[in-house]
Amino acid sequence: MNFGKDAVGRVTKAFEENFTSRGEVGAGVSIWQGETEILSLAGGVTDRATNQPWQRDTLVLIWSATKGLASATVLHALENSGQILDTPVAEIWPTFGYNGKEEITFRQVLSHQSGLSALDSRTLSILEHENVIHAIEQQQPRWEPGHGHGYGPRTYGFIVDEIVRRLSGMSLGEYWRKEFGDPLELDTWIGLPAEYHDRVARILAPRVTGCDDGRNPFLEAMADPQSLTFAAFVSPAGFSSITAMNSPATRGASIPSMGGISSASSLAKFYAMLANGGKWNGKNYFKERTLAEMQHIIVQGTDKVLCMETAFSAGFMKDPLDAAGQKQRQHFGPSLSAFGHPGAGGSLAFADPENSIGFSYVMNQMETGVLPGGKALNLVKAWYR
């Protein structure tokens, strides 16, 4: 596809409409093609109390969009160590194999097929790293691994973090900075250093905008404390309020499932590298076979946790396909090769290898839901129209 002034104009107009019609408070959007940033927009304020303008380098929590970064990191560590995705995790993490988990593979973990979407314990804190790892080792899968999939909103980050630690001796956040953040000069962190905290926008809880009488299986499951959905979103426990995510301690913690902090420009730049064959400024970051694992759907069907149709490649979300091989939705644009990850409340980042596009949208005013909402999709539609 050809992208020029018309596409930039459409996205600029859509970005402005998000403020005038969709309740946007502060946000940034960035689009790279190849190694060039062809669009960068910033608007609104980082905090209503201070009215500080949102700048191109403003940082903000990206929630589960962090999982895309974490997935790329563990794939890089696996590639560097010569591991293949169909190897059992227990080969490099023996105690992971307890209680029926000895045959779970890296591929099943990355595509949310491991049955480890939730822990039996709901008292463990998300900040008790060693205790959470021990609980994962003792946990029995919630279903037979490889037979269906269910999103792991919290546990996923701990599992891939421990895999990186076993392979490299570094935490996932440390490995991310060493292999990607520093070489690519990215303002993207999984565990933000204290000196950058004054650049972070304040996250705002979703607004209640009215009553929707339509049935929502996900919200119904979230309202049931006995459901797998509820358990997945509260184990390990902590950060039940949006206010907690604005604390310096939380911003500084390395939480690969939901704690990443980034500017729009840096997040899109990282995905542009993935869209550019894993190459940047003459350096190869990934082999072709690893990039193929990011692009190709491994599993699709009704998600046991999100209670809707989802599809996953190796660690990334994909748009589900219908029986004719066409996209059922276009959260990541029209290309079948596109992949990425959203974050709770609306943030969105993806790679479009077919068009060499890296896209990101970040904001501080959250919307309800776990998949991209109207503000993000408005921008994606405007770009690809």
C-alpha cells in the first residue's frame, strides 16, 4: 500500500476527533515505515492536575502491550541459546515440570495453551517474585495443555521472565534493555529508572459512560469470583486500583505482563524493526524463522479467559480469520502478516511486515475492555482506508 499525505491527514484528523468526540485527555501516536518515522502526533495533557502538555517523548504505562515486548525478548533469548519452540520448558527449568507440566513446550506457553492462565492462590502479591515462581512450579494446569487456549493476563509475564533468567542470567527487563532498548535507543522500559519518572503521564481510570444492555460474556465472567476469567485477572494479586499503577514503586518494578512504560515513538520504532525483517541500521536482531513464528497463527478459537474469539502467534496477538481465511476484525490493519499486542484501556502497537509499518498508540485516559477501543481503531482505520 502507498501511504502519503492523505493517510497522514486522515490520521491527524482522527487523532483530533478523539479529543473532541471520544473523551481523550492525553495521547500520542507514531507510525514508522522502514527506518523512518512518517507520522508523530502528541496532544492533550499528561495530568489534569498540572495541565502539563503531552510531548513527543512523554512516557506512559502501556499495560499488556508490554507482553509484545516480553514475547520478543524471550524469543530472542531462545534463539540465542539455540532452543526450538517445541522443546519442553522443563528442559531448561526442571521444577516447572511438576504436577503435569513436564511436556508443556515454549510454543504452548507463548500461545497461551499451557493451562497456566491463573494460580490457585489469590493471596500472593504480584511483587513477590520468588513466591509467584514457586506457585507456578506447583500449579496444575487448568486444562490439558495444548487443548484450547486462555489468555494469561498476569502469569504469562512471570513464566517468560523466568525462562529468560534461566537462559541468560538476567531478568527479562534487564535483557530487554541490553538487547533492544539501549542498542535501538528506545524510551521503552520494563522497570523504569527513577530519573525518568517525571516524564510519565498519569493513568486515568475508565469512565462509566452508560448502560449496555447487550450480553458481554467476558464481563459476565469477570463478575463471577468462581470463574477462570476472574482468577486470571486477580492472580497474582495486587494493583487492583488504577491509582496504584501511578506510584513510583510500581513504575520502577519489572512486571513483564503489564508494567511496561514507553513513548509512542519508541514503541512504534521497535515494531518497525520487527516489520523490517528484524533489521535496523545494518544490524540483524532476529532470524527469519523467529520472525515467521511471530507472524503465523499458532492457535485460534474461543479464549477460555477472554470469552471471545482470539488468535495468537508466538507471543503476539493476531486478528482471527474466518473460514475463508479473511480477517474477522482488523485491530492490526488489513494485512494477514500483521501482529502486535494491545493493552488494557486502549493502547495498541503492531508490526505490519507486508507494508514495513510499525504503529503505536498510547494514552492516559483508559477505555473499558481488554481489546482496542474506538480511539485506537479510529486511527488504524484512518491509516489504512
